[in-house]
Amino acid sequence: RARSMIEPEKIAVERPARVLLVDDQVLYREGLRELVRRWPEFEVVGEASNGKEAVERCRQNPPDLVLMDVQMPVMDGVEAAGVICAAHPEIAVVMLTVAIDDEYLFGALCNGAQGYILKDMPSRQLRNRLQGVIRGEGALSGAVTARVLQELGAHRPPQAPGGGKADEGSAASLSDREVDILRLVAQGLSNEEIGAQLYLSAGTVKKQLSALMQKLYLSNRVQVAVYAIRAGFVD
């Protein structure tokens, strides 16, 4: 039989997101490992029992996503998040915790964490949140979101990661397009959804959002949303 002159189209298959699990409670970490392994879009590539081990694992074999407990011995998750995000900005860090503690919550977000999730979240919601993180979105539990909004209700001056004050003139220097993007990110929209509203491609939104974050000294979408609320661009 003659071979066709037309080669069959190759279907590109995206590789699973590589995940590092960090928790000092072995039983919980094992349960989380078995849960994540059921999801084909994720691949567990390592585990650690404290923040110091997590930093070393990321140095040796950088994952795409770190799921990390907050309170751990040797080095807690907040400090580890700061080290990892500074050394590997391409790695998304999501905190997992049993309760909301303001010091840990805002410390983690300022250190670059892209999500803060309570451990009582149903597995289906956790999976959806993590899928969003891989797409570059933020991930907050409902109770965490409410606490962030409550804290920001005082309209404190915007802060740069690490707690320092952001450039007071930076808000005034934003273009109308940049303000629109700020508002839509704060509403939880993805790049595709923002593009649909602004008549832009998702790629263009991604580039403009990246430039906006550099201008405001922000490192992820959660910090962009926090800035937008603190600066009064959204209610």
C-alpha cells in the first residue's frame, strides 16, 4: 500500500505540572500525594518535611508548583516561600494551612506566594484552584479571600513585596488600559477572560500584565489584586 505523501498531524500534549509536596506531618503528606497522583495534569516529583528541605529540593530539581504547609520546624513555609520565590520566580508556591493567621497569611503573600488555601477545602475545589495557579492565576480559599478584603478595607497604602511601601507616584503613572487590567485581575478573571473584555489576545494581556507587575514591583496576580484594592481601583 502506497504511503501517503501527507504526514499525519502531530498532536502536542502538554506535560503534567511538576509538584513538590511540603508538610512535616507524614500522614497528611502521604494522603496529599495519593490525591494529587489521581490528577493526570499533575505529577508529584518530590516531598519535603520542612521549609529548608523544600528550598534545597527546588534548587536541585525545580518543580512547577510547590504545595507547602505554613507552620513547620527548622524553617516555616512563609520564610521558605520568600527564598523560593526570590530564587525561582517561575515556581508557583501555594500555602496549605489549617487556619487563618494574619501574620502568616500576609507574610506569605508579600513573600510571593501565589495562593493560600485552607486544608478543609474539598478535593475538587483544590484541583480547580491548582489548575488556575498553573495558568498563572491566584488561589485563595473563600474564607481567606474574605479576610484579605476585610484587612484591605482600611485602604492602607500599597506595599511592595517584603512590606516596603510602593512608589506613591506609580499609581498616578498607570494608563487607562493598565487600570482596566488591574481591576479585572482583582475580579479574578483569567488572561483569556480579560482579553475578551478588552478585545485583546490572551498573549497580549499576559505581556501587558507582566510589564505592569514590573512597574509596580509585584510578583504575581494575588499581589496585583491586593494592590488594586489598596489603591482604590476596585471596591
